[in-house]
Amino acid sequence: MDGHEHSAHPAHLAHHFSEPAQQAESAKMGMWLFLLTEVLLFGGLFVAYTVFPAWNPDMFFNAHKHLNVYLGTLNTFVLISSSVTMALAIRSIQLDRRDVSIRYLVVTLLLAAAFLVVKYFEYSHKIHLGQLPGKFYTFTGIEGTNPHVFFSVYFAMTGLHGVHVLAGMSVIGWVLMRTRRGELSSEYYTPMEMTGLYWHLVDMIWIFLFPLLYLIG
Amino acid sequence: MHMSQQNKTNTPHVLPLQVYLGTAAALFVLTVVTVMVSFVDLGGWNIVVALAVASVKAAAVGLIFMHLWFDRKVFLVIFLAGIVFLTIFIGLTMLDTMRRGDIYQISADPIHKNAAMYDTTAVTTDTIPAAADSTHSAANEK
Amino acid sequence: MNTIPEKNFLNATRGWKSWLFTLDHKRIGVLYLFSIMAAFLVGGVFAILIRLELLGPGRNLMEADTYNQVFTLHGAIMIFLFIIPSIPAALGNFLLPQMIGAKDVAFPRLNLASWWVYILGSIFAVISIAMGSVDTGWTFYTPYATETQTSVISMTLGVFILGFSSIFTGLNFIVTIHKMRLPGQTWFRMPLFVWGLYATAIIQVLATPVLGITMVLLILERVAGIGIFDPAMGGDPVLYQHFFWFYSHPAVYIMILPGMGIISELISTFSKKRIFGYTAIAYSSLAIAFISFLVWGHHMFVSGQSQLAATIFSFLTFLVGIPSGIKIFNWLATMYKGRITFETPMLYALSFLFLFTIGGLTGIFLGALAVDIHLHDTYFVVAHFHYVMVGGTVMAFLGGIHYWWPKIWGRMYSEFWAKIAAAFVFVGFNMTFFTQFILGSQGMPRRYYTYMDQYQPLHAFSSVGSWVMAVGFIIMGVYLFHSIKRGRPAGNNPWGALTLEWETTSPPPTENFVETPKFSHGPYDYDKNVPERTI
């Protein structure tokens, strides 16, 4: 540890950084780069998404009608709301309103859970009907060639997104614990800010998934 | 103790509550709009409108909730880089997937034989033909 | 009389835990160095086995199925476990903070995580080998990769995990370079090795996630039969190739860009001359990084992709040669009227100039659509990529190893044996691979277990070349390891170079510099000051 800093050396400042601003900005840049990798990861699935509907426009149109637009819309509202509460949680800690921040985090978690519950109902309905990806597909009500391709794409994209919702929930939970322990404040709230960025990206991806899967023309 | 130029940052920018609530309201309204538009048949334009609305919503989340509008530009550049390269990926891949059948048209076209070597008219090699000599004008078979 | 500093990063703390759980970027660099050297050894053994099998037609050492596994493992191990991490993770980790006057990288724990993830990914690769390994070629093309009974899943899982290691390194380097330079060290006063690492890191962050999703989709295809690459189920096997090469083409620039960065350092130091065209070299690194994402379809000219796509990819491929060409000209111009000395690192740099030019040029040949129709999947391609990967990256890596070895260990190796080894490696390499250009243009296909008699003399010659190369590497291993404990102490600056790492001790202390350095001169200001060599 270097002892020749003449201003207070905050406990959260790592030894290889010279000041908190450098550390905070570095964390933010690192998180944005990580989000960039997530964009490219989901991007691969978006490529599959553009290629297959372009080859089978009628089948995709017919297949998508079997998705429940109302549940999809509900989930969109739920996830957007969770983004709002996450942003407000960060705003509250910026203003040192720790208890308010904690409450917003809890609501965010509940909304995320609600999203997964709705997805659970959607998935179990499809499993029940045999609308499954690839070789597990047994449903017979959709016109067009290879209707299972739509469900392969649907489960791959919403499944990967769901995994990210779960991961996001764990991270939010961890940040919640740290806030309750008093480790975050207006002076240092980087972990919550970074979690927020991640959560907003999860929301953004759903903002695109929703029309592409549920609202095809 | 050194203060590096590259680490200047604003003191944390606390946005007013109205900005968050206003953005949230806009997102809800746009969601309703996009669902309602999907019930109207616009043909090929449905997907365009849906993606346009989604892009506006995503921009709102990115610029306001994720603070890209208020932070240093480098973070916006990083995010947009992802979009740019994703576009390259999708675009060049579709150049392949959407134009696979072209080769059948190309190989179905007859071969154009304009080169002199295909000219089957008898040629005398000891005299140079006069300029106006019609035997060697380009007798184009098609 | 040089001495090894009593307290340095190697002995500051003791015990295996202090190494396996270290946060010191230099120790992480050393951990990576030993790991990739082990991977190179394993991949090299597979290479020798390939060349032994190909000494003559028919069965020599193994059955055809085994041969398929051997070349697959040679490729997968060399690419994913050796060459992609090599320069950034082993040398970059060690040097980057020192070159910018920092105490460590931006995220030391992420750095340690990247090594542990590398080890985890390697374990999966080893499991795959133990469980019947893979015989698809390192490219895992569908439909064969979906159907073969070999253990594809553990290998693709291994590759998926290794991808994260690469992403963590790239992410760390980008933030470190943006945020942790010394005051006064502006972008255009950084060493060019740092520019090389920066451009590489950008590719790592952008391209590797696509490899990730490709491996996931391949696993889903095998396990769940989702049908995305299966024509019988409405899928498309060529789509797999788009996904795979969108990463794997930029990946080859992940391999070469750090090497080019090293060459800039070596040419400048051993010509004692300011690098010619610094700005052009810096921008060309970024240009290569960008254009590398536009050309992946040149691996797919005969796969059935559309005529239009093939034509456009061929055209774009020619563009990517331009920035590389600019670098070669600039390095040559740097040497012109320099005070050139021929120590081992410089020998490797000169080898690079010659061999990479051949490799790059033959890449342009292959980029011409009409030519590639004939040369695709022949030994011409094998020769091309070995010239760029071995003649390029590995030569640069070896040059870097020999250049920075005294900084890492504080001790110098035997220059005599180093030159002998370099000669064996250079001669052996050309024997092995130049022959393959000829084989390929005569029609010898790649990945073939046997061949017609007319190819036998060249194949045999190529195999002998592989033994000559192996001798070179064995000699290298011996004198390098010997020098760790027994070499002459090298002092701070054995080469008289100007970049910041040479201002601290060899080996450096844990915090890199006893006092934070002041940025006072550019990395190539040899016209203003030539530092004295300490050995």
C-alpha cells in the first residue's frame, strides 16, 4: 500500500488506481465493454433470426400466431418497469436515501421474478402442445414447411434471455445485500451502477425480441 | 500525486425524478403503439415500423436510463460499435443467404462467343484484308 | 557487474498459493507463459505425428480415423490453447502496465480469472482427448460435427470457456490502455506494442462472443437436435460456416497484430533508430482490426455461398493486405541507415519480415476467387497459414521471448545456442512448409491420410523439415530453462532500449517501479539519446 497519498485514501480505492474517479470510470468502461460482448452474443441469434424468416416468411407468420401477444405485452411492461425501478434505486443511493434504494431493488427483483413466472406459463403451454424446438417438435397445427424452426429460434432467443434475467437477479440480490450492510453510499455506489447497466441491457434485448417474435406483421 | 487528464469526470449527475418517470411513460406508450400497429396489416412495413419503435425505445433506455446522453462519448461509441458490427454480420451473411439462387441464372445464360477464335468463317492468311472487307466484321452470333 | 535485485516480483512472496492466487500481472504473465509453452509442446507432438504418418502413402503409424483426430487436435490445441493467448496473455500481461508506467492492469482479479478460465477450458479439451477426441478438423463443420460419434461436446465446451479467457484479457487491456497511462504519455507516444495489443483487444471483445454463440448452437444441435444447421430440418450448414468464420477470421488478426507490435519494438531497438511512420503503423493496426471483420467469406468460396457474396468478400479481402503492406515497408525503412546489430531477437524479427511477407502474399493469392477455386483445401492453404502463423506470429513471439526474457528472469540465455536454435527453426520451417506450397499447387489435398505416389518425395522432405524444426525447439527449451537459474545477470537494460520497462530492474519489483516514472521521452527517441546497454 503506498503511504504517500496526502488526501484520504478511501477504503474502496484499489492500490493500482490513483484516485476514485479513475477507478469508477474504469469500472464503467469495463462494464460497457462487457455489454458489447453481450450484444454480439445475442447478435448471433439475431442473425439466425433474420436468415430463417427471410427464407420462410409465411411459416414464421403462421407460427408466431401461436404466441400469446397479451402475455408478451405484459412481460414487456413488467421488464420496462423493472428497468425504471432499477434506475430509481441508483438515483436514491446517489442521494444517500439508502432505505428507498433498498425498496426499489426489492421491487426490481419481484418484477424480474414476475417476468420469469409469465415465461414459465408460456413455456409450459408450449411443452404441453408439443411446440418444441427441432427434433422434439410434435405439434401439427401450423402451415408451412419446417414449423419447428420458428420454435428453435424462439426457445434459443428467449431461453438465452431468460438465463440472463436469472443472472441479473442474482447480481441484483448481491448488490441488495451489500446495500443493506451499508457498503454503498453516494460516495461509492459503482457496483449498483454497473448492475443497473447490465439490467438495462437485458431490458433492451427484450425490447427487440418482443416485436420480432410476437408482433410479426 | 498525479491527476491524469484522461480521468476527469463530472460529479455524479443526479437526474430529476420527472426525467425517469417521463421516460417510463414514453416507453409504456410506445409499447402500446407497437402492439396496436401490429394488428393493422401494413404488409412489409409492419416489421419496419416495429423495429423503428423498438429502436426508439432502446435509445430511450440507453440514453436516459444508462446515462449515455450525459456521460463521456466513449461509452456511446463502445455501444454503437456493437450495433455496427452486428449490422455487418447480418448484412454480409444475408448477401449470401438471400442470393443463393443467382448461380442458376448465371449458368443458364448462354455463353457469348465474341472472340475471333470462335469465328468459323475460312480465313486466308497470306493477304491482309482491306478495311472495308465484310468477312471479318464482327459477325456476332448470339 | 550486474546483480539480481534481492527483492523482486519472483521472490516477493513464496509458496504455490502465492502464485496460483496472485493478483500481480507479471506473475499471471509467467503462469500463462508456462501454460502456453506446455500447449505448444502438446500441439507440436501432434504435428510431428502428422508428419510421421505422411512420410509415405498408406498406413505408417496409425489408422485413418486416428489421423483425423490427430490433425484436429493439432489445430485446436495450437489455435485455442497456444497461439491466441500467446503474445497478449504471456507477454502482454507482463509488459503492458510497465510500458505505460502503471502498477497493474485495470482489473487484476479479472486477469487472474482469465488464467483460471484458460486452465478450465484446457481441462475440457484434455477430457475430450481422453474420451475419444474429435475428428472434425479444428473448424467443426456441420453436418459432420453434428453426427460424428467422437466427443465433440467436451471440446466445443472447452472452446466456449476458452473464449471467455480471451474476452477477459481483451476487456482488461482496453480499459488499462485508456485509463492508466502516465500523464504525458498520449496515444501517439505509446510504444507500438501497446497499439498492437489495443487493436487485438478490440477484436477479442467484438469477435469472441460470436464464437461463443456458435459453440452453444453446435452443442444444442448435437444434444437437442434443434436443426438450425441441418437441411433435413430446414436449417443450413453454410450458416454454421458464417457463424464460425465471423469469429475465426478476425481471430487470425488476434494472432498477428500483437506479433506485429513486437516487431516494431525489435526493429527499432536493434537498428537503434526511430521507427519510420509511427502514425501509419498505429493506424494500420486499427485498420486491420476493422477490415478483418469484413472478409470472413473468403473461407467459404466453394461452400455454396452466393456468387454475389463470394465476389464481394474477394474484393474486400484485397483491402486487408494494404495495412499489412504498409507496416512491412515502414519496418524496412526503419532499418535503412540504422545501426543494425544481429542478436537473436533481431534474427527472429528479420525472419518475420521475410516469412510473413510470403505468408501474406500467398493469402492475397488465395483471396482471388478464381485462384481459390483450385487451391482451396489443398496444401497451398496449409502452407499459407503456417507461414503467417508460424513464420509470422511464432517468429514474433520467439523474438519477444528472447528480447524480454532477461527482463522477466533478470538473467541472460546463451546467445550462441540461441542463434543455433534460431537457425534450426528457420531452416526447418522453410523445409517443412515451402514444400507444401508446391504440393498444394500440384493438387495435394489437405487433411488427407494418404496420397498418390507422385507426392511422396515432397511429403518426405517436408517431414524431415519438421524434425529439423523440432531440434531447434528442443535446443531452445534447454538453454532458456537453464538460463532461469544460471544465466548471467542482465541488468536493467541489456539491449539499450527506450521503452519504460527497461527503466526498472530485471526482474522488476512487484509494484513495477520503485518510484512512479515520469514520462520524459518517446519510446523511439534514438536520435536524441541511445541508452547504454547493461550487458
